[in-house]
Amino acid sequence: MMKTAGVSKKELMQSAQISMSNLVRDDLYTDQQKLALTCRILFDKGHDAGLAGQISCRADEKDTFITQRFGLGFDEITAENLLEVDLDLKPLKGDAMVNPANRFHTWIYKEHPDVNCIVHTHPTYIAALAMLKIPLIISQMDTCGLYDDCSFVSEWPGVPVGNEEGMLISNALGDKRAVFLAHHGQLVVGKTIEEACNLAILIERAAKLQILAMSAGQIQPLPIDLAKEAHDWVSTDKRNKVNFAYYARQALKTNPDCI
């Protein structure tokens, strides 16, 4: 006899969250390993655009962060070749340089103390949708993690290596976890590396679905209450870590050298 047949949806959701927290363990990686894995995961999922794009996370020392060195593609990043830099983009060790576009990361870290990881990339479907200069539309269950959680910058400010661009993008982020940048690309942030990695995968999938849907007809909106419910359901810390662990296992099958 099924004991849960009369249990409400809310109770079932709460029970599942408790079970996830108690029974599913997190794979343990250092932040450097998580960042390297994120680079490889996103490369494998179509976020490669040559040397464009940056992935970073806060370091232990105040006002410093970890990111990839300029000149290396996402598929070349390892835990060992990442750099720790200050807010002026100066490496704490060595003579290597970071992408000068990392400057807008510094503004986000200064203005958004809850942000611990930033992913900015130009994947194909995001870049294609950006050319149309229209906002990202969330209208499918799998992408509800971004429902009402992505702001839109409609005017391209040019190459984002100045402080002006940093202030613009940081302000546009507001209380959201993502920014869709017209004529440019995407930026997502997370309280954890796992969260930011998952959102970067999600936003490219959302753009792909939007382009496919627009080619077939008129996109229909989601019911607001149900979309918000789905957003919160997939946005927990444990869910992010479980998802990331799966993507990490995928990446390590072909990129065991990255950690």
C-alpha cells in the first residue's frame, strides 16, 4: 500500500529536500579544482569562444580572486595554472596576466558581497540571441532556475575593459543571479562555484530553446506562481552541488588532468 498517496505536494517537496540533504553527499574539491572543472565543463558544453570569457571566484585573502591566466582557453585550465589576483588585476605571484576584461568582475565583487563566483561567456545561442537585442524569455520547466532572475542590458557599451563597464554591469545585475548582455553574451553569479556553473549551463540552454521556439511560433508565458515554485525548487545549495558533481564526473572522464 502506498503510504504517501494522500500527502500534499508541499509536504512531498519538503521531504525530498530533507532526503537530499541527509542522503546525498557532496564530492569534495578545492576551490581551484572546482574552478578548473567549471572551465572544462563549460568548454564541453559549448561555451568556448577562443579566449573570450572569464571564470573567477573569491580567494581566501580579502580583495583577491582566482581566475584563469590570459592566453589559455577553457580547455587548457588546470587547478595549478590558475592565478590569484588583486582588484587591480595584478597577480599575487608570477609574471602572468589575466584577461583585462576581468575588471568588471572586480566591480561585482565590490558591490555584491554575497557573490563568490562569476562566469562570463559568449556561447553560441546566447551570442545569437544577443544579436536580436531582446531579453531572455524563461518559458520551460527545465530553465525555471532563471525565472525572474535575469536582468537585461539593451545597449552594448563596447569592450568591457574600463571601470565604466564594470559599474554598468554590476548595477544591471541588481538582486538577480544573471545578466543577458545585448550584442555581447551572458554573465551569471553564485554564492558558490557550483551555483554559478549550473546557471551558466542553464542560460545557454534557455537561449537555445528560445531561438528554437521563436522559429516555430509565439512563446507562451508560464504561470507565475508555478514558475516561482520551480525556480526555488531547483535553486537550493544541495541541488546545485549534486548537479555540479554530475557535470564534474562527466568532465573528468575526458579531462582527468584538470585537477
